[in-house]
Amino acid sequence: MVKEEFDSSKLAFEIYNKIYCNLLTNIRVKNDKKRPYFKADINHNGKQLVDMNYGGDTDFNFGSGFSYSTFPKYQNYIQNGISDDKVESIKMYYNNLKICQLLYRSGVNISIMPQTGALNIAKKQIGNDRLDTFIWALEQYYSSNVNLLMNASTYQNAKYLKEYLEQFDGIEDYCSQIYHINSSLVEDMVESGKKAIDSPERVIEYMNLAYRFWTQKLKYLESICYLNESIKQEICMVTKIINKFYD
């Protein structure tokens, strides 16, 4: 039996239906692959793209125990890269890292990603599944026509992925519609995505980006009317965890 991933769970699809209701129409959930996915039409900026496959995607990777996990590396930087005379700092940042791990499987750390054209695979290949590096690659596509996003696409599917990306006006529009984050955070994600995470300071910067990202997504989710009880409970749980980030 295939283990259910949070980003393709029943709760995740309930969240997608709410946060993308103004972007996607004609959503049909499918279970004929290893992971559930859905077909949908996208309607944005007076354009339409019909019948593409979309799946759930985990935004920030703070998981452990699989090929793309970087949590042990981050943990090592915090525990061993900060000088011993800063014990309280080590405790605080290690606490934040554990919070990031808790929020890894949560309703504020999931978004949709088109499977047609394999953009989900490209994200894993670009920067070892780092969201900031993926957003940097998106910015390069929109601003400079540097295309790292179609490396995993087949010849047949590349044109559909290009049509999908062209639904959006640029990187800020894409991140607003898909991630529900503001332009200031987008700029900081792009800058972070250019750099390696190779020091305690960079791990801390990355955690702070994740905190800002989750806070903005939580605020957007809270603003939606007529949420069901499962989503309300998820919001309550996430709020309690996020509020401990700077304790």
C-alpha cells in the first residue's frame, strides 16, 4: 500500500478547492495513479487552459528520511556551526527548526503544481527541491527567458507547460495566485534562491523565509469564507505552532 502524502490527502484537496476556487474550474479528482491528482481548467487574465493534470506539492522541504530531505544538514549547521558560547541562540534556532519540521506536513505548506509538463519534477531537480530556488528559476523564466523549468518535460508536454506559465503576467502574479504571498517576500525568495545553504546563518535565513511564507498563507486561508470543520481545525493547529516560532 502506498503511504499517503499530506499534499495529496483528502484535507489537502479540500484546501486546494478553497484557495484556488477563483483560478481553477471543472476540478475532477483522479485516483488512477500511485498518488491522487486532479484535472482542471485554469482561467486567469482572460486566458484559459483546459484539462491539465495537477498534483499537490510540498512547498518548503523540512522532512526527513527520503532522498530530497535536507533536514539533517540543517540540524547539523544549527547544532555544530554556532559557537558554544551562544547556547541560548542554539536552543532558539533548534526550536525553530523543529517547528519547521512540524509545519512541513500542514495546510500552509502545500500548493498545486502541474504534472503535465513535469514542473513538479523540475522543482525537485532545481536546487534539491528548495522552493526559493524554484521561485528564482521562475523569475529567470519570466524576466530573462532563461528556461530551467522544462528540463523534465517531454517534447510533447513542453508546449502545455509553456501555455500554463503564460497564463500569468510574471513572477509576482504567479506567486500571488499559486502561493498567495506578496511581492516583498517574492523578491527575498528570489535572492535567497540564488545562494547555497552552507552555513548556520543561511539556515536561519531560510527558516525565516519559511516562517514569513507560512504566515502569509495562513492569513490568506483565514480570510476565506465558509471553511469546513477540518480546515478550521487545521488553521487552529497551524496557528498554535507558528506562534511558538519566536518564543
